[in-house]
Amino acid sequence: MEEQQMQYLFGIHPVMEAVRAGKKFDKVLLKQGMEGGQAGELMNLLKQNGIPVQFVPVERLNKTVRGAHQGVVAYISKIDYVPYEELIDTALAMKPAPAIVILDGVSDVRNLGAIARTLECAGGAGIIVPAKGGAAINSEAIKASAGALMRLSVSKVPNLRLAVYYLKQSGFKVVAVTEKTQGLIYDTDLTGPCAFIMGSEGKGISQSMLELADVKAAIPMAGEISSLNVSAATSIVLFEAVRQNYVRA
């Protein structure tokens, strides 16, 4: 089981103290029905720190740890996440032009790792992922990234829209890479700071994120299969941006 390969803490007090000490967590599992008292204090603390919470049957917790978990198991992050504002502000200093990838609903850890590897090779700045519904940044993802996830800045946000608003205010062009448009990436100006929204292979980019994009761009297809693996699509788009920026540099 993937979760059993991750590092974790358990028990109400140890988890609360770790959160107060600034320890980063991927998620916290809480026993279904927990409320009030110390459990309520813990839940408020997790909410204040933007840590995803999942309520599960006690049997799942019992299978995960051996000991008095008190209905709480917290999974420690494999990497240190950075606030999206810090990621974006730091990216603006990069040359010739910063690139950021926003993953909307991408849940496969191998795709996440492959995207990170490509982004690092392309000289990109970082990745923005949702706190819920996205791929876990675990050992498998780090391995698939060839270590790139340890070198790139990664921001996990409760609402991707907030990060997009900040990107736009900071001068980034937000590009939704989608087949739901006539415009092609090769006809789109990708010079300067760009943030690329990539969606899941099944559902694609959510409508709310499509509406926020400054421009929509598609990868032209010549075969009968009408879609690419998301990591392959990201590679094509990022290196088209590299090409355009180095031609202009």
C-alpha cells in the first residue's frame, strides 16, 4: 500500500506540536465522527495551516499504524512546499523567461514526476498543484522526476484560482493547453513569463480554470488518437516556449 511507504506521525498531541513547529504534511487522516475537544482544536489548527484533511473509517487507521493513534495519522511531506506568492515572485527573476506549470486534476504520480523532470530540463521555475485531488508527491513521483521535484519549487494551494489571479497580477500570461480551441501553440506568443495550465487526460482542464486563462492553445494532431499523455503534451508546450524565448533572446 502506497501510504504505508510514507513517513507519518500519529496521535493528537504529536501532530498538533508538529504543525505548530512548522512541519509540512501532505494530508492528515482523521477517524470518522471525530469532533469537539482536542479533536476540534486539531481540526481548527489544520484548517488554519491549509493542511488537507480526510475522514476515514477507524479500520484504515488501524491498518496503517500500530499504536495508540487516537484517530489521527498525519503523512509528512517528502518535499518542502513554498507559498505560491514566493514561487511566483522568485520566478520573475529568472532568464530568459520563467515558466510555471499548473496541474488541474492530474492525479497520476508518474505523470507528475515526468512533468517535473521536463520542466527542470526546460529551465522552468516550479509547479502549482491543488491541495486536494492532485497526485501525491511521494517517493514514486520523486523517482519518476529523476530528482527534479527536489530542485524545483512546488506550491500546494487550496484553490488554484487564487494562484492564477496572482500570476496574472504579476505579469504572467496564463495559457490553457487544451484541445477545446482552434488556436495552436505554434501560433501563440509564449515569450515572457508564462504559466501553463495542464489538465487530466480524462476530464481535461476544468471550465472555471479555462475561463481564467488569458489564451487557449492546442497541440495539432495528425493521427486518429486525439490526445496525448499529459506529460508528453507538457514537454511539447514547454520546449516550444523555450524555442520562442531563445530565438528572441
